[in-house]
Amino acid sequence: MRHLPYFCRGEVVKGFGRGSKELGIPTANFSEQVVESFPSDISTGIYYGWACVGNGDVHKMVLSVGRNPFYKNIKKSVETHIIHAFKDDFYGEILSIVIIGYIRPEKNFSSLEALILAIQEDIEEAKRQLDLPEHLKLKEDNFFHLPEGKTCQCNDACSHRCRG
Ligand SMILES: Cc1cc2nc3c(=O)[nH]c(=O)nc-3n(C[C@H](O)[C@H](O)[C@H](O)COP(=O)(O)O)c2cc1C
Ligand SMILES: Nc1ncnc2c1ncn2[C@@H]1O[C@H](COP(=O)(O)OP(=O)(O)O)[C@@H](O)[C@H]1O
Ligand SMILES: [Mg+2]
């Protein structure tokens, strides 16, 4: 697997609308462009890291990469659940994330309740991991602090790989 951390940003688009309605756990889905440019050596599965909407605050997050075997999606998705209560939706905004660590592979479940429980456990694991000093320091990374109007401050040798 690619050496983590992996920095990534892109537009938030509509998914199937199941996250909030069926699971009570909204996920901000990345555009197809971001999903297609995602490195193949970041395997499908569940990850934790930090996330920021636009120029907002940086919050803990959990990330799902894959085809959601419980729902048998045809297309791969990359979805971020930000561990924070937002007042409004933020479709169309730029989401910036850093993926830090792997939690588990994607699984099928015998019930919706079992899937929800597994995601809640992922959230607890992410919260614990992200409190560790070596993970906390990535919250302060320059990647999350962009000058007004800019979407990336990196140069061509971008260590964040913003240019793919
Ligand atoms: C932390 C986390 C773990 C997840 N684990 C699984 C999983 O093991 N199996 C699965 O089918 N879907 C998993 N999902 C994906 C959900 O099924 C998906 O987010 C949900 O269907 C919402 O999709 P939508 O954005 O298209 O509405 C996970 C999502 C998150 C945020
Ligand atoms: N804490 C949060 N984490 C992720 N998305 C959130 C959060 N709070 C609100 N949202 C909004 O909810 C949307 C995701 O809800 P979801 O039901 O998964 O819909 P979709 O299937 O369109 O992705 C996000 O695109 C975002 O606008
Ligand atoms: Mg979603």
C-alpha cells in the first residue's frame, strides 16, 4: 500500500442519498474525477484522517473507499464522514483531506444495523488514533491553510500530489 499520509482535495458531489437518510451518517462524496485519479495502490477499505470544507476548520474524519458491498454499487466511490455537526449541506464545495491510517477492509453485512454499528466503531477508532501526537500534528499541515481564492499552494513538485 502507498505510503500514507495521502493529501487530496476535490469537489463534493451527490451520491445515492443513503448516508444521512438510511444510516444517519452523512458522507461527502468526491467527484468522479477525483475517484478516477485516486492512486490504485490505496486499496479499497476504511481509513481515518483529517478533513476541511473550503477554508473552514479542520476536523477528524473517517473515509470509505470502494464499492459499498452492502449496496453492491457498480462504481467506486470515495466518501468522507466528517466527525462534526454541520448546520447545512456543502455540496459543490472543495473538500480537503489527509488520509493517515487504515482501519479495515470494506465488508458486506447481514443487516443495516450491523453496518451502522461497524461505522460507529470506525468513528470511535478514528477519534482515538487521531488524538495521538504523531497524527495530531497533521491537523496543522499547511495543506489546510490556503491563501484566499487559491485551491492549492503547491508547486509542480507538489508533495501533496494535488496535481495528481
Ligand atoms: C466509516 C465508514 C465505513 C463504511 N464501511 C462500509 C462497509 O464495510 N461496507 C459497505 O458496504 N459500506 C460501507 N460504508 C459506505 C456506506 O455504505 C455509504 O457511505 C453509504 O451507503 C452512503 O452512500 P451515499 O453517499 O451514496 O449516500 C462505510 C462508510 C463509512 C463512512
Ligand atoms: N458531518 C458530515 N460529513 C459529511 N457530509 C456531511 C456532514 N454533514 C452534512 N453533510 C452533507 O451531507 C452530504 C452527504 O449526505 P449523504 O446522505 O451521504 O448524501 P450523498 O449520497 O449525496 O453523498 C454531504 O455532501 C454534505 O453536503
Ligand atoms: Mg454520501
